[in-house]
Amino acid sequence: MSARAERGLWTLLAVIVLSRLVTMALLPLTDTSEARYGEIARLMAVSGDWITPWFREGVPFWGKPPLAFWAQAWGIRLFGAGEFGPRFPAWLAQLATLALTGRYAFSLGGRRMALIATLILASMGLSYVACGAVLTDPFLTLGTTAALVGAGLALRGEGRGWGALFFAGLVVGLLAKGPLALVLIGAPLLIQALWSGRWAALRRCLPWRAGIPLTLALSLPWYALAEWKTPGFLDYFIVGEHLRRFLDPGWAGDLYGSAHQRPHGAIWLMTLWATLPWSPLALGWLARRMARRGVRLPADNDLRLLIAAALVPSLFFTFAGNILATYVLPALPFMALLLARQWPAQRSGLLIGLASLVPVLALVAAGWLQFHPQRLRSEKRLVACYRALADTGAASLAYLGEAPFSARYYAHEQLTQVPYDNGAAVRATPYLAVRHRDLRRLRGADTARATLFSNRRSVLLGPPASGKPPCSD
């Protein structure tokens, strides 16, 4: 690769990474997961309670450890409770993940492989979306990548200092997602050790005696404090979230949402989607390679670890019914490394074209949504409309039934929820947000209202003679 071509690829990588700052600042938080986590982080930032994430006042959120919420809450304190603040920490986590992936690639194949691997990872569909979203998965991915890169470099003899990174990654994973991190980190190392028989090398290259106590000292105190502060956390989180959620497709014990029922094996289709636009190319190369050489197990120990780390998340969730596409995010750095390892030197044009595809589409979509905001599942503009039209002394915005998470986030919890069967409360509420499907429930209870705003999910109803024009959608 010429110096000019290399500079061009580094410039493209920088543009891809920086372009996500634009899209994540333009678009509002959307329901359900992103707005839910954003509101949990906002409550943490406002309350100053750094032990227990709160789902709403008086209801603890037991679904995840707090590392992502800590980062998002500090983002809100720094930049405010808008879009950029809670999303920015995930972008920083992605930067660190890209740096770790590039460092491992540099050890395996030099500068060229490092550049190609980071470019592929930065432009994968799920990787690009998640690095600017209010989610916990980017922080889990940072932890698993740090741990496996640290172990991989230590196994390559680059110094025991990389073993410290392995245990640091364990701490991040345990505080970002919980015991699942142990599986996603431990299983690839176990497979590689079984495959190569290098048990002694794995035992010798990592500082187990110091690392294990330090990992426990940094991660377990929060678990103990969380159980002490809100008893019942450990049973729900360890048993419910890590066993019942994945073994029971229709698990009804979820306190904070609904189960995402999927057929067994659906995680592999999600993996293909998550790695677009690279997955069709990778599958084609793999098919041609198998047709020429047949199925041969690799003798390269580094390649064995990459394959295990790339496949373990999908293998682990193959027989789980309650899954999300973000569950494959920890595999993407190692899929990018595998693809970069095989990338032919003469295909730089294809590399540029594929790497540009997702960011360009994302920017086009963000621009289109600026003119069609009603297509988003977000109540931001409805809340803004209420604030613009409501009198100073008016009661707070009310939702008929359960208020969406995005409404809670943008209203800063300054709203109420009116039961469907409480006709008196409905009539006494000046401004009422109603889902389109629930408009019929108001017949006979309240008809003297004007439609002030409408989006894809809700309608804002208010006094017909407010003297102010309705908001435009």
C-alpha cells in the first residue's frame, strides 16, 4: 500500500468516526431501549445516586449493572439532558474499541492490517449505529475486546503488562453487563486452549494471582451494595436476566418491558445484518475457499482465537429465544480482524466503497428525518409542542395509559399518567396525549378537545380555544 493510499484510508476512517457525532446530535432519543436507558441515566445524574439505577421514582432498575449509566449520567451533567450528552460516552467507548482492535491487528499483520481492520469495524452497520446510541452493549464490547486483546497479545509474548489489560476488561464487562462477560471472554480462551493444547502458556502469560483478587475487589462491591440497598436485586439479575430470559422465549418475569421472542437460531440472521455491508463479501470468500481447499482446521493459534471470539456470541445465543441484535456486538471486532487478515492488497477501491456505504446512508437518513421527524418513535416534539402551547399555570402534560420513555425523558418526568377507565381524570386534564389506537376510548368521556399535534404514535389534545395555532408536525 502506497503512502498516499494509506493517508486516504486514514482520512476516510476519521470521517466515518466523526460523522457519527453529527447523526447522534441531530436525532432525538427513540423508544424503547435508548429512551429508557437515557431516562435512567438522567435520573442518576439528577439524584446523585450512583449505586442504584432507578427505573422511575421508587422503582429500582435491576436489569443491568451501572457502568453504562455512570458514563451516560456524567455525559448528561457535562452536556445537558439532550441527545449528545448521554450518547457521547458510547462514542468514546467505540474509539477505545477501535484502538484495541487496531493494536491487535498491528501485532498480527502490521500497519496495513491495523488500518483495514479498524476501517471495517468502524463501518459495520451495528457498530456504526451502536457507537452513537444510549445502550449498554458498547461498554460490554469494550470490556470483552480489552480482555481478549490483552490475552491475545500476552499469548504472543508481547509482555505480561497486556495481562493486566485482560483483567481490566473483565472488570469493565462485569460492571457493564454482568456474568455474561465471563462467558464471552472465557469461552474463546477455553476453545483456543483446547484447540491448541496451550494450557501452560495461558496459565503462564496472565497474572492470575494478582488479577483475580483485583478483579473481584473492583467489581463485587457494587453487587453487594446494590443487594443491600434494594434487596432482591441478585435473584432477579442473576437468575432472571441470565437464565430465565434466555431459556424461556416467553419469559413473563421482565419487570421493565416485554420479552423479545425469536425463533432459535435467529441470532445468525442478526449477525448477518449487524455486519453489513461486509457479510455478503465474507460469506462469498469463505464459500470459494472451502470449494478450493475443503474444510481445514487452522493451525495458527492466533487465528484460532480470532475464530472463537468471532463465533462465541452467536453460538451462545443460538438456542436463546429472547434476544436482540445488539447481542452480537462483542463479536464484531474479531470478525473485522478475520476479514482484514484476508483482504487482498489490490482491492483498495472495494474497501473504500464498502466502508463508505453505511456512514453515507446514515447521513442521508438523518437529513431526511430532519424533514420527516414524525417517522421517528420519539415524543420529543410532542413534549415541545405542549410546552409551547400550555399556559404557565396549567397542569402537567398527561398521557392516557403508560407514557413512552422518550416522553418521560424529554418532559423530565413532569407528566402524569391517566388510567383508561378514569373518565373524571380524563375530563379534568387540560392537555392529554393519546395513542392513535386509543382515541376511541375517549368517545363518551371527552369530546370537546382540539388536536394540537400528531406524530406516528400519539396525538396531543388540548383546549379548543387556546388562542394559539396547533403545532406543525
